[in-house]
Amino acid sequence: MLSGIVDSLKEFLMKKDFYENVREHALAHAHTQDTWRTRFILARTAVFPLMLVALLHGYDCGSVEELMLGGFLLLLFAVLVLRHRRLERRRIFTQAYLGVVGEHLARFCGEWKKSPVDGGAYLREKCPPDRDLHIFGGASLYQYLCAAHTRMGRDRLAAALSATPQDLARIRRRQAAVAELLAHPLLALELEARGALLPDAHDTRALAKELAQPLKGSLKLISCIGIVLANACVWSFFWAVFFDGSWPIPIALFTFNLTMAMAFFPRTQRELAPLGRMARALRLYGRIFRALERAPLRSSAFHAILAPLFAPVRATIGLGRLTILADCAAMRRNFFFFILANGILLWDFHCMAYFSHWRKGYGAAAAGWLKVWAEMEVLLSLARVGHTREVHTFPRFAEEGAPQLMAEDATLLLLTEETATPNDAQLTAGTLVITGSNMSGKTTYMRCLGSNAVLAYAGAPVCARSFTLTPMAIYTSIQISDDLAGGISTFYAELLRIKKMMVYSKRGKPMLILIDEIFRGTNSADRIVGAREAIRRLTLPHAITVVTTHDFELCDLGREGIPVTNAHFEEHYEGDKILFDFKMRAGRCHTTNAQYLLRMAGIMGEERG
């Protein structure tokens, strides 16, 4: 057994070492980029004054050689500026990449619980598994998994972790897509890093809706006015400069164009406002879609997911054109450019006309592009299980026969792999009563089964060597609290949950029922009577029921003809220490540790001989 633990630990360290090696490589790359950044800054600082000196001195002295040198230095300065900007973009991406690698490493040591994105907003009061299985909130499945930065991606991830069986065909498509991502861990890191550059909780749905709506008014009229007046002004200036034409005509046309631009300015501002809000995001989405286009994702599952990026119109082409338009619209914020560009070219009219033309050609497809990335964020999130757990597998769904849940070496995702104790499960229709001492692992075992079922329904790998289950509705009664405002005690709150289980059971649909410390909120006599009746009613041919209890009387229900089996967790003592191995064993428990814990806490005195 010890050798198996050592081998498992070595495998665990191998996966952790992979991300540490990736981080070291990225840090070295970042150091190189910082070195080049310093060189570019020094070069620009040196070239710019030399360029000014050469141009000014050459102009004063009439030296053609110095003017040519100044022109060369001007060109060199422009190249340095462009290279520096490109390097800055790469530096920003490298920092995001390092952040993503750090998030993966945090999964190995428990630091992921500090992430501010915990999905607490998705907690549903009428859905007990959300809290009982730690699906949302602090130290939750959502917090562990979430790699999404858009609002739509986070909403989709929350919907995937709904604790209810979904369309099996969709689940299997997600499994296939996640499996392909697991085969390309560096690609997954790159895509996550590109997504991390987006504004946090970026809401793309309003943007997509806005892009799909055509501009009001006549596109042809706006376009024609802009073309006619711009051409008239340009040619009049050309005629005045090169053919000694009359200057009042181009000046009048310039004034008229500028007046038109000012008259339409409120509408132009309103129509072009989306471009100003999304200019940066457009560039980021363009880079994301280019990365997806060249990604080696060739499975049929990804072919269906990425299809909207290629048809009916290509996303990278559409976003490229819209990015250029956004840059053109941004130039209007410069006062002098606004005056010259609108006076000569009616710049605002052309921007508005082209934006309307883009919306007609690409606007309807934009929503599909953004949904592709939202689904990719879900897949990247689900893939984190396989990227950070050495022992994982894709579950198999049993669609026929009685309900079943079979697992080998299943662990809880929320525990680090080196501290989690694997356990098996061979559950079929009927009830499993688990007994054991406090802190021995009963509740963790139930959460392990339930949370892995949630992961399975989402399309993610599960933390086990093998995992087979029937799609079942999950009902839980684990983490119960009273409601003082509503006048509901802990005991009554548990009664309401068990009543819901009984109501749903009448539908005859498969169920997974998890009840921890059944009826803990009442006296022992009533608890045993109530628990016996509840177990009797919830032991059904279409339900797997798991109940933990300290009442050994419930272990004897099998003698009454109820299909109940027993399992237990146990502990052992070394000196004044109580130790657990957290392994489940068949049969009922024969020991308790409550009095020992009371003595350890100083509440109960030592027994006297």
C-alpha cells in the first residue's frame, strides 16, 4: 500500500513539475523581453534628438547629406516605435500567460481558494446541492474550474454545473472537446492567457445585439453625400493648388463639409459610440479567433463548435475590418484631425456609412462568434480537472437498467491530490447506510460522489480511475441551517428537503439521494423512528440513497426486508492522538470517538478506575 502511495505521489509531482517548467520558461522569456524593452527605450531616446539635430542643421546649412541622414533617422525612429509597440503587446501577453500558469499551480497547493471569482452569485436557495456539494461560493467547484472572463462564459459554466443531467449527446460532445484540449496543454494555456486579457466579466451579449441592429436612415444617401462632397472638396483644392484655380470654391466646400459634420455630430456620436467602447476588445477577440483558426483542433466536436467562425462569414476578416473602422473612428477624438478630416473628406459620414455596411454584412454573425468563445471558456474551465489532476477519467453513462454508480479510486476535487484519500463505490438501487466516528470521512465521501456526478454531467473529467453512472437527479440534505426570519428550525428545514425527495421520487425517474446525519436536529428516539420511515420510503428501485448516521439502529433495516447495505469509516489511536485513514469499509461501525474528543477538548474528565 505504501509503495502505491509513493508511486501516486511521483505521478502527481510529474504533472506539477510540467507547469513549474512552463513557468520557468515563460519567466526566462519575460526577462528577454524586458532586456529588449530597455534596448528599444535607449535606442529611441538616442535616435530622436539625433534626428532633430540632423534635420534642423541640414535645413539651416542646406546640406543634402544631413537631410538624408535625418530622413534615415526618422525612418529608423518609426521602425523602433513600431517594434517597441509590438514588444509591449507581447510583454502584456507574457504576463497574462504567467498569471494563467500560476493559476494552474495554485490548484496543486490550495491557493486557488483565494480567487475572487467563486460563482457565489449563482447560488440558488431552492437548489440544496449548490451549497451541499460546494458547487458555487468559496472553495467551490466553480472557483476551482473557472477560466472564463466573459459574463457569457461564466454563465454557461454555471449552467453546466447545474447538478442535473443534461442532453447526453451534448455532454459527450463536450467530453470529446475537453479530451482534445487535454492533449494540447500549451494551447490551452495560450487560449486562457488571451482570454485573461479581456475586461473582467465582459458582457458580450449587449455588444452582439447592438452590432446586429442596422443603423437607422438611408445608408445609400449618407454614403452618396459623403462621396460627392469629399470628392468635390479634394478636387477643388487640387485645382486651386496645381492649376491656379479659385480658392474661394475649396474654402466654401471645406466650410460646408465641416458644417454638415457638425450638424450631424450628435447622431454620429450616438451611432459610432459602440466602436469607441469596444476598440480594445475587438483587437483582443481578433487575436483569440486567429489563435483558434490555427489551433490543431480537428475533432468533429471542435468542428461543430468552431464552425460559426468560418461560415457564413469569416470572423477574423470581419473583426479585422471592424478594428480598422474603430481606429478610424478613434481618430475623430483629436480636435485638429476632426476639423481637417471632416472639412475635406466628411470623415464622420464615411465612418457611419461603413459601420452600417459592416453591420449588414457581418453584424448577424457577430453573436455566433462571441458564443464560440463563451463555449471555449467553458471547455477550458472543464479541462482544468485533467490538467491539474494526475488521476482522472471521463465518466461512462449507463442509460439502461437500474440506477448505478460505480467508481474506482474516486477523490474530491476540492482536496489536493496528495491529501485526498481515494475510495471506491459500487452502488445500485437501494440504500447505503454509512456509520463512523466524527471526522472519519463520511460527509466527504458523499460529497465526493455527488460532486463527481456534477462534473460528469458538465462534460468534465472526474477525479477517479474509472467512473460509471446512470444520469440521475441529485437531491441532497447535507449542509442545513435554520431560518430565524422564516421561523424554520434545522429539523424542519431537513424535513422539507426530504419531503421534496419523496415528491420527486413519485415520478419514477432515476435519483441520487445524499443525506448526512439524518434528522440530527431532534432527540434520539424521534430521530430513529423518523429516519427508519424516511429510509423505507426513499429505498426505491429507481433511486440510489446514501445516508450517514450515528444511530446504529438504522444498520438493522436490512433484516426487515429493506434493501439496505452497511459501510463504515473507522479510526485508531496513538497515544493522545486520534488518527483516520478515511477509507470506507463494508459493514457497520463498532466504535465511536465522541467521548475521546470531549476529553481532548477538556470538556470531559478522564475516566477513573
